[in-house]
Amino acid sequence: MLNLIAQIALGRKFIEQLILPTLDRAEQLVAEKKIIAGGLASGRISPRFIVEADSPTEVDRILFSIPLWPAAETKVTPLVSFAERRSRVQEVLKSLSAATRK
């Protein structure tokens, strides 16, 4: 019985000290327009979100500000906008076209 009570106390502490503060911080980052989309994977303690940042350092600061961060595995995937990708692909196509004309 004592083991069950200890597990319940640990679960409560985890929720109070990590989960709820993480949700509060995420909602604050949404209000600040730093998180532009996101949520939690169903049934998991696994936040997923898209961050608006000007640099990798800013992304790092945002991640460090999330209470769950020290206990979570983090994966950052930089994205390129569709317009940026279109521009780059058109440049490559132009170069390829010029190379085949020679």
C-alpha cells in the first residue's frame, strides 16, 4: 500500500511541477506568437509545436524556457517556407537549363 501511495505522490508532483507549468508556458508562447501551431500527441507526454524564431539561439532560449525541457528528448527541424523553396528550385532549374544549352 505504501508503494502505491508513493507512486500517487510522485505522479501528483510530476503533474504539478512539470506538466501544468509546461502547459502554462506553452500557452504563453502561443499568446506571444512564438509558438504558431502545436499541441500534445494523444496519450503521451510529448509536445509538438512550430516555433517562430529568428535564429537557432532564439529556438534554444524558447526550449530552455519550457519546464518539461530537461526531462524531454528534443528534436528541432528547421523549416524552409514554400516560397523560399520555390525560389531555390527555380534557381537550380535555371542553372540546369543553362548547363544543357552549352
